[in-house]
Amino acid sequence: MDKMWSGRFSAGASNLLDQFNASIMYDRKLYREDIEGSLAHAAMLAKQGILTHEELKQIKEGLSQVQKEIESGEFEWKISDEDLHMGIEKRLTQLIGDTGKKLHTARSRNDQVAVDFRRYVLRKNLEIAEAIKLLMEAILEVANKHTETLIPGMTHLQHAQPINFGFHLGAYLSMFKRDVERFEISFARNNISPLGCAALAGTPHNVDREYTAELLGFDSVSVNCLDTVSDRDFALEILFNISTMMMHISRLSEELVMWSSYEFGFIELSDEYSTGSSIMPQKKNPDVPELLRGKTGRVYGALVGLLTVMKGLPLAYNKDTQEDKEGVFDAVETAEISLEILKEAIKTMQVKPQNMEKACAIGHLSATDLADYLVEKCGIPFREAHFITGRAVAKGEELGVDLSKMEFKDLKEIDDRIQEDVMEYLGLRHSMNARTSQGGTSSERTKEQLEYFKDYLNTD
Ligand code: ARG
């Protein structure tokens, strides 16, 4: 019968209930947010004359002692205390006596947990955004070196048009920039204080919610207490942000896996970030990008898990909501290590430009250029030009020659309107550099795009 809420109970909780009900073994991660929240709440109570200044002083000293005990590992986390809020308050009361029991005036664990968890999630939104920027810097560095390196641009995983490797990586920079923005916008949208909502309906005590909001770094105070104590949109948002970011990471990872194969041979991951096989001595496996691809699945699981927990919950707080934390903690940690290791793998990988360029010599990558030539130089309607080019490709297949290497006489045979100047159009580098429209792959346009990302990373 040592529970804080045991007043109305005549029998103690079963051990099984304690184990089932407790969140203390994982929500203890929020101890700093919890102590900061209590300090702000106590300061406000003192300012409003609800606590004396002497009591505030005792609470501050007591909480600082609790924090020391937690950080030195002395603190005893007990399942029977249920959650960190009660564990910390109980220890505070042991340390400072009855004053400790006054701290919870005008507060409930419902607004307390909403403050703690929200502040953790807000902080992680910003930390992850910064980590994405470091990954972007690593990608940008490789991209800058390869604005002239030809690589087959693909659709349907089939050779489509020649592009440069810097341009290819620029696509990922675009994705990751959107991710950074998503985390930052979530931070701004959710930076609202729940403190002072108490259990669900507010409190009759004369609290100053603006004051605690300011002390805790929130931009404003929430509007409706009933919503606030049961709102977990901020947690869903970070899970969605992480899921989308991991989806981008998994796409890049898939390409790294493919590019590391003998069939592609476009890159080689460093020994530091590759693994071997226990049976096949020759193997060098891309475990890092494979695991990144795989971990994307578990992050999606956390998002769908919490969406499902929240579905159909009546207002306001329900214990179901306690299930919000483990998935978020896991997803956040997965995001952090994933960003870090992907950055290192990219920094240390070896790019093989010769193999990339060799791969461009198959698959008639300049076919669209021949069609464009027929339109531009011969005034042939595009549909007809498409057909004539198809004939040329078929001829190339028959001769076993890529369109970029075909002889003029063979082309002339297909359509007499084709002139000698066609040969320039069929060159792969010419094809890549011809795409000068805004956002296109020409080396000049690529450099412009990479400059844009450089400015973004330096100024933001
Ligand atoms: N451990 C709880 C959670 O994480 C704290 C809030 C509990 N409130 C309550 N009235 N049972 O959601």
C-alpha cells in the first residue's frame, strides 16, 4: 500500500498489475524533461503565492539531488512506482519531507506526461533535422566531384537517358531537404505548452500558464485542456517524419546495394562499413544499406502502431496513450543511428566513374536525342521521329551496336533526311549536356542545383 493513489484502496496492487501497468522502465528516459517541468511548475506556484519561497527553494534543492542520483546511477527505479513522474516525486518527498507533497498542486500526471513527452519529441525534431543536414553535406561533397561523371539515368530500372552522378545524388539532396523542413515545421507547429491543463478540465488554482510556457521554451499555451491531455499528434508527426525520411534512406540504400554488385560495379563500400560471410571467404556484403532498408519497416510499424492506439479513443486521457513512448523512442534511435552510419558509409565509399560510364554505352541512351534531332533539324513531327528512331534502335540491336556508336551510313539508310551532323547528337556526353532546361541534368544545371543545396546548408 505504498502507492501515491492508494487512499481509496484497501488491498495492494498485485505484482502482475505492477508489471503490466508500469512505464517506469522506459519513460525514465524523460527524467530531464520531467525535472525541468517540475521546476517550472514549482516556480510558477511560488510566483502565484501557492508555494512559499522557502518551499520553492527546498523543491529546487531536492530535485537537483534527485537528478544527481539519476545521473550517477544511484536512483532506484521501481516498477511499483509505476512511472517516472511518481518515482521522482516519491524520492523528492523522501528527501525534503512534506513540501515534496505540495509540488503536484494544480497538476496531473496527464499534463505532466504531455509536457515531458512533447518536449522530448520537439527536441528530437530539431536534432534529427541537424543530423540530416550532416548527411546532406556528405552527399553534396561526393556530388560536387561527379558533375561530369556519366551514369545511366533509368526508368523502370531500364536504361533511359544519360545523366551525371552529381545530378543523381542531387535528387536525394532534394528529398532530404524536404525531410529537414518537415521536422522543422513539426517543431514549430507543436511548440505549445500543455502545462496547467491538469487532469482534463483545467484547475481552480490561480496558475499562470504563460509563465510556465515561457520557462520551458514553449511558444504559446494550448487552447483547450481536454484536447491537450489526450493529443498525441506531435508524436504521430515525428513518426511520420521519420518514416518518410527512412523511406528516402531506403531508396538510396537500395541503390547502394545494387551499385555494389558485380553487375553494376558503380561503387565499392569501404571495408570499415562492409561485412564478410562466415562461409564464403570472397564475400564483401553491403550489410549497412541492407539494414537501413530493413529498419525502415520497423519505423513504419511504430507509426501504424500509434495511429492504431489513438484510433477511436474517447476524450480525454486514457491509459492506452502510455503505449505512445516505446515506438517513438525506438524510431528516434533508429533514425539517429541510421543517419550517422549512412553518412559515414557515403563519406568512405569509393565511386567508380569508369564503370558508370561503361554502363552508359549499352541500352541506346541517346535514342531520345536522335528523335529530338529529327524534330529540330529535319522538321519531322515527334511521333514520326519516335518511329524512325525505333527503327534505328532495331538496326543497332541487329548489328550489335549501341546507337551512340552507330555509323552514319546505317542511319542514313533508315531515313534519308538524316545528315552527318547527327553524329554529335548521338554522343552520350552531348546528350547529358543538352538537357539544359531548369532542373535538368546538364553539368552546368547540375552545378547550379548543387550550389543551391550548398547555400541552403550554409545559411539555414
Ligand atoms: N505513465 C502515464 C503515461 O505515460 C502517465 C499518465 C498517467 N495518468 C494517469 N492518470 N494514469 O501516459
